[in-house]
Amino acid sequence: MNRLIYTHENRLLVELAKSKLEVAGIPVFLKNEFAQGGAGDLAPHQTWPELWLERERDYERALQLLADAEAEQVSWRCRKCGEENGAAFDFCWNCQHLHSP
Ligand SMILES: [Zn+2]
């Protein structure tokens, strides 16, 4: 059985997730890849691109891989005090040091 593993309104994020899983050797495919723009009467989320697994048994592993990838993206470590900060913040919450990627 195929199984939906990930969907997001931002097609780039879905493609990023796809390449993460492909690198790990998990067979995946996209649905609704080109659906955006012609949404018509559909609710927006119904036209989000979807990332599907070829094999349902890969689900747990794929979920873990995506969670790891997300953890890498959503935080940064302050160079001054070493504190971990969310990606949404430009300044360290602890010492107000400006984050420069
Ligand atoms: Zn800091």
C-alpha cells in the first residue's frame, strides 16, 4: 500500500522532503505536484503537493528522517553563548546576540 507521508503548501519543502527520503533509499512519489494555481472552488489544502511512500512499511523510518531534517532547520545555536534558538528569531533570546548564518 502507498501511504501519504508529507504535505505542505510550499512545493519546495515537499521536494526537499522527497530528496531527503530518496537519499535514504526510500521510494517515494509526488501527487498534486502541478495542482497549484488552478484551485477553483477547492479548499487550498486540497491542492497542496503531497509526498507519498511506495511502501507503507517505510512509514516509521521516513517519519523519523523528516523529523530529523526539520530539527536541523528550525533551530540555530548562538555563536556567543551557545544557546539554541528557533529559526524564526534573528536574535539570541538569551544574550541578544544577532544571528548571522
Ligand atoms: Zn546567545
